Amino acid sequence: MTERTDCLAIIEQYYGRDTDAAALLIKHSRQVADLAIKIACDKPQLNIDADFAYEAAMLHDIGIFRTNAPEIYCYGTEPYIKHGLIGRELLDSLGLPRHALVCERHTGAGLSIIDIRKQHLPLPLRDMLPLTIEEKLVCYADKFYSKSHPDRAIDYDHARKKLLKYGEETVARFEALHELFG
């Protein structure tokens, strides 16, 4: 990447300055980004583009403001499960296609077309699984921080347990990410 993306300016564009939603999003995004950078430094053999991973982590939840999630200061009309798809649309419109794909592919441990069908999710019928190393890294790092409880990290066992309700395939994908990054 030749120039850095101004992630905070993008967040401010959609969330305003000094709003509760912006503060929560920035706190969560920095937690995820910091963990992603730590893992990138600890795993040099994976050749992770750390600058891109940091930016993508900062922007991975950019679409939450359009969802109906008042507990995290989001008063939109869309179901929360669509925040990744919304984020992809927003970042694509800004000319950030790589960042946009991270948005779409970070939910859960990624979403397969089978997941979308089985769970009757209001999403397009296509795989939304992380493919690049940076997409996988942001997806993984995101599982250790919750916007609902921003003051504490989640351990591996708790993250795994939370994913169990979405099926064994989801847990298997998370375990594979843990093998890679843990």
C-alpha cells in the first residue's frame, strides 16, 4: 500500500465526532487492530501486511451504525448480521475494495453459503469466508473483543463457546484460525 488510509476520518464521516457510537467503535476497533499487529509481529513467517491489517481492523465494523443495535448506540433499521455487508458497500464506495472484503468476511468465523441457508440469514447467498491472511487475521482478532463488554478481552474458550451456537462448521473454522494465529 503506497499511502495510509485515514481510518479515523472515515469513521468520523459516518459516526460524527465525539458520539457514543464513534467512541465505542474506535475502542473496539483499536483493540482488534492492536491484537492483529501483535500477532503479525509474533508470526513473521506468515508475511502479513501489518499496515493493511491494522487499517482493515480499524474499519471492519464501519457498517454497524446502520443496524438496529441500541445497546451499542446504533439506531439504524438493518439487522446486525448485515453490518459486514453494509461495511463492504460503504468501503467499496470509497475505493477501498480490500478493506471492504474484510468487512464482509469477518462475521463469526466467516459465513458460508450453507450457514446463510441453514440460519435463514438476510444475506446474499454467497460464501463470505475470509480468504487472505489479513482477512483471516482480522476475523480471528475480532473474536476476542465484544462491543457489548468493551472493557475486557474474551479468552479462547469463551470465544469458541460463543461460536458453538452457530454450528460445528463455524467452530472448526475458528479452530483453524487459532491453529494459524494462536
